[in-house]
Amino acid sequence: MKIRALILFITCFSLVVFHVSCSRKRSIHRKGRLIWRSRVLTWTFRDPQRLVHNTAHSKAIRDVTRKVFKKWAAILRGRLLFVEVAEDDLDQVEENIMDKRGRNYRKPWWVDIDIVFARGDHGDGEAFDGPGGTVAHSAYPPLGIVHLDADELWTLRENGNRVNLETVLLHEIGHVLGLHHLKDPDSIMNVYYRNLRHGATLSKVDEKAIRKLYHLTNK
């Protein structure tokens, strides 16, 4: 149980310049909180590792991602609108931003929030460590980056032996919107969020925190 707790403590790990989470590194972002000024934000989910081998699985992943954005949008009550960028639109220019190994990790400039499966050293200074360690990292506004470790065993269902994509995305998108970690044990933004009994849901604490961040009344 102690080993499990340690693993959970290091799973949320974000780009050091903009977000220091479970690591002990320092952040240059000290006072004040960054938020998105635009009301409409575009997003996409990319798979340069080609982990998803068929259209049905790709659709299921995007469905889960849409669900996550809808949860955040619901408690923001119109302050932010999330618009998906179609895969076909990305394919038209994807070949222009491939790296030397033929993998496209760089965020497309026309997308606000880029969610991508990555593996090992993927160019952002925070290399993934393979199965069982850091599962994802993200960046505060306006970077809009979520990287997911391609070497993890991901699942779209409740499975104690695999990493639940919806739960991880709900937490990381919270960081992308500007939230830091919260101490409340029921919060999806808690460091130990993967241990939550209620799974991928937003608590009243999460709602209050994000609405306060975006200067909305909590009525």
C-alpha cells in the first residue's frame, strides 16, 4: 500500500517551467494564476505513436475526451467553450511538423489544447519513464499541452490494473485550465486523484476552485 501511494504521488507531473506538481523542483510561476482569456478554445487528441489501431478505438478515445471537456464546461457555465479540431484537419499539415523519427510531438500552432500520446524523451525536457511511473504531464495556460505516457496500460473502463484515461484527463485538463493541486481528498485536483473512490467526477471543491479562478460567482 505504501508503494502504491508513492506511485500515485508522482503520476501527476507537469512541464517544470509552467507547472510544478508532485516533484520537488521549483517553479518560476510564483504569484498570480494564469487563465485563458479567450472564450472559445480548440482542442485535439493525437496519436503519433500509432497506439490506436482502428477507427472504433480512436472514436472511443475522442468520446471520452469530449466527455471530460463537457464536465469542465458545465461548471464554468459558458465562460469557456471547447471546440474539437477534426483529425482530417490535422492530417493536412501533419507531415510538415514531423520530427526526425517521423513522430509528431510538436503542438500545432492553430490548436489551443493539444493532447498527445508520447513515449520516453519527446522533446519537452520531461522524458517519460515507462510503465508504472509518471503517466502524464501538462502545462498551464497559454501552453495548452497534455502529454500521456504511451507505455502505460490505458483503459476506458474501470480497471484496477490499468490507467483510466478519463480520470487522468479530467485531472490534467484542470491544470491546463489553470488549477493547481487542491488538498481536499475528494477533489480530482488532489495529488492522489487516481485513488478517488468516485472516479472521474468533479467535486464541489473543484467547481468552487475553477469558478473562483475565472472570477465567476459560486451561486
